[in-house]
Amino acid sequence: MSAILVINSGSSSLKYSLIDVEREDELASGLIERIGQESSPVSHTVRPVVAADAVPTMLDATYREERPIPDHAAAFEVMREQLAAHGPSLDAHPPVAVGHRVVHGGARFYAPTLIDADVERQIGELAVLAPLHNPANLAGIRAARAVFDAVPHVAVFDTAFHQTLPPAAYTYAIDAQLAAEHRVRRYGFHGTSHQYVSEAAARFLDRPLGELRQLVFHLGNGASVTAIDGGRSVETSMGLTPLEGLVMGTRSGDLDPAALVHLSRRAGYTIDDLDTLLNTRSGLAGLAGRSDMRDILAGVAEGDEAAVLAFDVYVHRLRAYAGAYIAQLGGVDVISFTAGVGENAAPVRAAALATLGFAGVELDQERNTARERGIRVISTDASRVTVLVVPTDEELQIARQTAELL
């Protein structure tokens, strides 16, 4: 086992990473955007390969260009060209497998799965539950299987980690027969990240994963929190789709469903109008006209009332979920923050934890605001709960699971 190619295919993008799974080193990564548009930005980054006991003498090298890329099949050819032109060579590091991120596995897929025609068909069928994601994931799978036809392809599902949710956590209180017929239940998302972070936290603390009660806050443009008991997901904030739960960049999170009925009756909103409202015109963007937390924090510093309210609503939801999940776990040993906001926005972490002293959380303000990279402790030495910042690495987790399956 050596290199595994990890693919994250979006509706108009292709993100890739070539990983040496024995060393757990990323050899190269790239992003191709705006596939199918007039011009597609391409970026390719090469990582220096050094011995485990050596000090790197080279920096990452990134190459950028733009060109028309009509579809995902063409994007894979561009990826191969980038690897051939800038390295590392696929001749020197031939992928032994390709691991694919798939957003929705429904209740059918609870582990990494070898892809064949039947699995492709089922991923397509599950598109009804993730119409913005699964078709794009499937397009990437088909294009990759055509290019890399001699190696196995493995699907790693965002929902799989949450298949351990108990029925009380995943069941919605609606007509049971209707829910079963249309597969309406909580599935949860960001599972690959939540699993990676919870396992990394246990290793970092040198404590058995099976003995820890953990909360993981994955806070990016999309955001979710998961309660993890002994390495198993027991509660998570996203539901049937990635829309439920926390306030996000452009998504509403929790909302009284009657509000949608009200908007339909009073404002004439169609189903498509409501879908656009909840997914693209809500969250931080809906409250303050800015979807990026960095812009929200800048607005707070300037005294912008809309930004202040957006920040307060965002934090209020974080605290509400933290309290509820600590109650479900019967206490908590470790709280971790990850993803773009979780890893970089110290004010968000401080505000989210400010009311959790009752649970044994004591934040060290200096540690929290320190500009450090890598996994680190931001709680005080006296805190009964260890609070961590853990950079996520979903690509490495997908590579690991692909290797384990093979």
C-alpha cells in the first residue's frame, strides 16, 4: 500500500489529494473550480517529501492557471496533466485505489464501500435526499472510474459515522408510516470530520477513545456539532439534510416548520423559493448580509448592529446545543473545535464556552487567542473538561478508511 487518490467532487468543482497512506503524508492536492463555465481556475499544490526525522528545506509550491473545462471527465484529465507537469509523478506514486467523498449514504451505507455498478445506482437513488451533493459526487465517481479503471474505488459517506445514532436520536415525531415510506429521519453529516477529530483528540491526550465523552464542533460555512460517546456518534445537529441545526454561513439551521407554511400562504413562496431562502439567503448572510465569520467579527468591532445580532444568534445556538448534548452524554470530557471558523475564530470559541462553567469548562484566554498551528489545548490546566482546537483532515480520513477496507 502506498498512494491513494482522494476525490471530493462538487457540482462545479473537483478537489483532489494524493496521499501516501503509509507515512500519512499528502504529496499533492488541487482544486478545479467553475467546471462547465467560460473559464475554470485550476490550482495544484506540491508538498515536499522529507524523511520522518528531517527538517523540511522546501516550501509547498502552488501552481495556478485558468482554462475552459467543460465537464468532470475533462477535469480529471486536467488533474493528470497537473500531476505530470508539476509532480508528483503518477509513475513514481501510482495510486493503488481512489477514495471518494459521498455526502449521503442514507441508512444503506454505514461503512466504506467498494464501488461497483450497483453502488453507483444506489448513490444515484439517494440523490433525492441530497440533490445538491450526491449527483455531483456520482459524476466524479464515474469520471474517475473511467480514468483509473485498473484500481478499486471506495465510497466514504459523510453520513456513515452517524449510523450509530440510537432510534430516539434519529427518529422524527411525525407519522411513522409516512416517515418510513419516504425515508424521513435524521442522518447527520460531516461524519468523516467528526470521526477524524474525535480520534485525533484521543491520541493527542493519550487517552482511550472508548472512555471519552466528547463534543466536536465542526464550524465552517456549513456547521454541525456531534456528541460522541466512546467513539460512537450518539447525537448530531444536522438531520435529514445538512440544513438542520446550527446557524451557518448561508443556511438557517433550526426553524419552526410552520414559518415555511406561513411564508407560502402569506408571501406566495413556492417550494423552490423556500429552498433557496433556507439554503442561500439565511444564516449569517440573511441576518447581516455577510456569510463569512471574519466579516461578521469585523462588523462587530465596528459596532454594526446587524453583525452584532448575527454573532449573538450564532453563539446562542452553539450554547444551546452544547448544553443539550452535555445533558445527553451525562457530562463531557473533551470539547473540540474544528474547520475554518472553529480553528481560527477565537472570539467564537470564547463566547460559545462562556456559560459552560457549570459543566467544568474553564477557558485559558491566552491559549485561546494564541496564533498557533496544529492541535492544541485552549483550556486551563485546572479545567475539568479539556478544550482543544483540532485541525480537521477529511482527505486523510478518507484515505485511511479506503486503505483499511482494502
